[in-house]
Amino acid sequence: MLEPNSGLSERYSSVKASLQKSIKDAGRADDSVKLLAVSKTFSISVLEEAVACGMREFGENYVQEACEKIDFFRAKYSELKLTWHLIGPLQSNKTRSVAERFDWVQSIDRLKIAQRISDQRPDGLPPLNVLIEVNISNQGSKSGVQPSEVLAMAKSIKSLPNLRLRGLMCVPKPGQTEAEKLAPLKAMKILFDQMNDQGLEFDTLSMGMSADMDEAVKSGSTMVRIGTAIFGSRDYSKKGIPNG
Ligand SMILES: *Cc1c(COP(=O)(O)O)cnc(C)c1O
């Protein structure tokens, strides 16, 4: 049943309040930044409480875990319009489950994956919204497309029939100081504007997590992805090693 949980509800309200404050301080319009609740590792019953608190858009990282949640809510609460974003890595063997269920995939970093989800998107569903994940902090091991390769990939993705390319996403290397946090976020905003100058008509710049939400809003983010500040810290021990 949909029972609000008071701890969750308080944390969610306080995240919404600090987001509004950041937006105001940045001199931006009230509704210019969307709040995505990142629910990875949290159970279906926690998600039911989250829905009772008013959350409707969820970010998930692990395909199988996410599919179970999506199927549960579509079956049990079919009247609810929830929006599901994949924000974690996507391997080729999982593209079909994603194409059949998700509303957004924010972690596109290979053209091959984009082609597969476009091919596998069922008829009758709207185009899948996608973002290109950019490796903005230039860490060898992290996923994401190099900034210099974004334009070419964007043009290719634009031609895929069942996808709607909406913009860019990044997970910068965690910064300690405000200046360290701001540098990659500002670089993303410059790249985003350059892509729009090239005619790509992007409307979504997904950046900002619990630790850098304010800096992301200052830098021009249009969607912050908040997990810990809403749900509390994650316990990975119950899940083994998350690998999608
Ligand atoms: C886990 C995750 C988040 C949320 O991070 P918090 O620090 O818990 O807010 C946001 N984006 C991505 C891609 C993530 O994997």
C-alpha cells in the first residue's frame, strides 16, 4: 500500500527546498531544473513510499533490478504515470529489456547500443529519450564519450528512428572544493551550448548529484539526479557486486 514514510518525506522535502534555493540563487526560472530520484538498490517497498511522497521520476542503474521494479509498478499501479530513466551502464545483451520498458536512457556512450535500442523499441511506444554520456573529467576508466567525439555521435543518433536525442549527461570525478566541482560542470555547459549552436536542439543537461547539486544548478544543469540525499546511504552488500 502507498504509505508515506516520514523520514523519506522529510528528506525529499528538504532536497526540493535546497534545489529551489539553488535555482533562485542562480537567477534561473523556478521550473528550469527537474529532480530525478535515484532509487538504485532500494526495494520496491521503499519505492512505494517514494511514490506516496509524490515522486514520479526515477533513475536506476542496474537493468535487471530496474526491470523488476518497472514491471511491478506497471502491473500493480497501472494508473500511475511513472517515468523511468536508466542512468547506469548498458551492455548489448540487456538492450532489449531496456528498449521495452524505459522512458529515458541517459548513459549512451556507444553508437552500437543506440542502434540496438532504436531497433528494439516496440511499435506503439513513443521514441525512447536518450542522452549522450560525456567523459568530462577525462578519467581513463570512466564510461562516457570524449567531448571531441560528441558532435559526430549526436549526428548519428539523430538519424535513428525510434530514439529522441535530448542532450547530454555526465558523472564527473568527485571534487573536494567548490572550484573542483564547478570546473567539469562548466565545461559540460559549454559543450551543451556548442551542440545547440550546431543545431542539435538539446533541451536536457543532466548533471548534479547529492554532493554537487548546487554547483550543477549554478552551471546550467536542467536535471539533477539525487539518490543519497533523498533515500539515505545505499547498502550494496545485499546485492553482491552490482553489474547490471
Ligand atoms: C548513483 C547515481 C546518482 C545518485 O548519486 P547520489 O550521490 O547518491 O545522489 C546519480 N547519477 C548516477 C549516474 C548514479 O550512478
